[in-house]
Amino acid sequence: MKKNILIIGDGAREHALGWKLRQSEQIGDIYFSPGNAGTVNVGINIEVFPTDFKALVTFVKEKNVDLTIVGSEELLEKGIVDYFQKKKLLIFGPTKKSAQIETSKAWASQFMYKYAIPEAESYSFTSYEKALEFSKKEHRLFVVKASGLASGKGVIVPQSKEEEFKAIEEVMVQKKFGDAGSSIVLQELLQGVEVSLLAFCDGKNIVPMLPAQDHKRIFDFDQGPNTGGMGTYTPLPFVNEDMLTSLRQTILQPFIYGMYKEGHPYKGVIFAGIMLTKDGPKVLEFNARFGDPETESLMLMLDTELHPILEACAQGTLEESLVRFKSGSACCVVLASSGYPSPTVSGEIIHGLNNVYDSEVKLFYAGAVETDGEIVANGGRAMVVAGYGETIKEALEKVYNSIGEKGVHFSGMQYRRDIAWQSLK
């Protein structure tokens, strides 16, 4: 019997997961709630709203869905996994308590301290006055983070103490990130190279994926404000097997052990954002789901079928042999609307979608919708162009050749032209 899947989310991450699942002959129908203009190419978009848990459960039962996959951290915070588990339905993702590792940066910092996971020095505040007083007493710079969820954009990296003071006010008083800023974390500003390390978890066992590197800032060479991510590549030449083993022993294993010890075993994907400093690797933050856009690159590298891995995580039967990656490299580049990450222009027609002829280049839709027969950018990150090559240079060449006047383009489109610059310099 073929397996039916429900993927909850509407981004390029969910599109990439659906694309990878579709490669398997063991997969039947793939449903997306709500999906986007691209997910219809690999599955069926449904008109059940993601936050309507009762309606989702009814749909899952009616369509004999074997596994539900949660893309968004907001739904994890709302307890979707707990709800499905109470209904005896198989779902991939951590429970609400487990997801605190992302949904509360203050909780996560306390957790890392308790289980001796190396982290950036962090201080939590619920009072604007006390946060500002602390900031003024310290001469060193701190990154200002909204403790709650802010769609991956709740971080301000100041270049001076004056900018730090202003950032604290923006987050806590002006509510730049809404209620996510009711509590903040001031985190020491680390210097080094940032790495994204994702791993599959089944509550007791943890199996890492290939290390990747995201490019958070909007402009080339890490200039401008932070975004949800403008592109990634994997693997990383400066993370060898010995370093990966060390990261597993000092970060991943203590994480999975600590969550189990706390009484809420972690099942799903854990995403560790790590800074490689002169004093060793330190965790910047944990995310409780597949990274976006890391997933788009990683799915091109995964050499085993995805469904058995996700099912094993949800059932508590994960084995190392289920996860294997191929040689070579993959990268992706995000195409964003004009103005991103601030309020953006929307409604621009995306041209050249049929001009990508390389079979190893994939288009994953994000903020793109169909209007009057045209695919248009709906603001924010509109699309992700991902590609595979024998080398990172080859993968990048394929992707960048698929962007622009002879490839995918739209008015006001902005994207980074320097993905993987730290490895290529």
C-alpha cells in the first residue's frame, strides 16, 4: 500500500519536502495545507486552514493519511503535535513543550546551561528598564533577540552601543516583532563562521544531516538587515569529519539526552545554529523544525528516501542507516521582492519559469501565487532556485545561470550573488 502524506505549510521548505517525497514509488497522494502555486506540481493543495486542528484531523482520517509533517514553528507552539498524538495519529514534529527550544529563547538558554551545551553568553530580560541598564553597564556589544517567535527575523545585530540601546527599545517598547519581544535575550556578539547543523531525532537517537551555511543578511558580503535567509550551500569544506563528530558529541548528543531527561523526548528535526569561534563551536540558537532555506539544499543531497526517516522519527525507531547523503554539492538562492525584509512590493509577474532546462536545478515556490493564469510574487521571499553539482562551483554556476533575463526573473527582484563566498574566497 502506498503512503499518503499531509504537509502543513506554504513555503519553499514544504515544496522541497514534497518534491523529495514524490521521488519515491512508495508514496501515494501528497496533500498540502495550504500549499502554494508550486506545490500543486507535486501534490494537492487543500482548503483546510493549518490552525484548524479539528478539520485537519477529520481530513487525515477521511483521506487515510499515514503521516503528517509540520513545517512551521508557529503551529508547534500552538500544540498541533500534541493534538494529533491525542487522536492517535502519526505526526512528524516535536510537542509544544519540546518546541520551547525555539519558541522561548530564554528557556533554551537555561536548558543549554543546565546540560553544558556550549552557547553564546546570554542574559534574559522581561523589563525594558533592566535590559537597558544592563546594556549600558557592559562595554561589549550584544545581539538583541526577541525571545518568542518572529518568523526568523527577531534578531538585531548592532554595530555600536547606541544601536544596541535603540534595538532594545524597538523590540521591547515599540514592539517591532510584536509579542515575541515581551521578553528578550541579550547575547554576546560572537566572531567566527556560522554553520547550520540539522539532525533527525526520534526521542532517544539523533542523526545529523550535512552541515550547511545560510546567508542571513539581505545584501552581498553580509551587509544590511537580517532576513529569514537568502541562500545556502552544503556540505562545508571547513567542517570535516572530526569536527562533525565533535559537534555531535558536544551539542547534539547533550541536546537529545537533556530533552529526554526533562521529560519531553524530542522527535522531529532539530536545527542548531552554531558559530565556529576561536574558542570553539558555540550554539547561537536552536530551531525546532526544518530550516528554510537549508532544506532546499539538503533535499537535493539526500540519497535515501525521506519518508522512512520521518516515519522512524515519529515512531521512535530511527537508525543511522536510514540517512545517507550523496557526494557533490548543492546550493540555493532566494529570490525576494523589492523592499524585503521590510514591507515589500507584491503582484509582480514572475517570468522565465519554463526557461530552466538543467535537470539538476529545481524551483521551489515560496511567496508566489497564481493570479489570472500568471505566477506572481506575493511579497517577501518569492522563490528559491536550488541546484546540484559535483562541486560547489558547478552547483552555483547552474543556479545563477537560471536566474536573470534568460532565466527566472521579476520586476524589483533582489537576490544575493555571493552565496558560498566564505568557501570560495
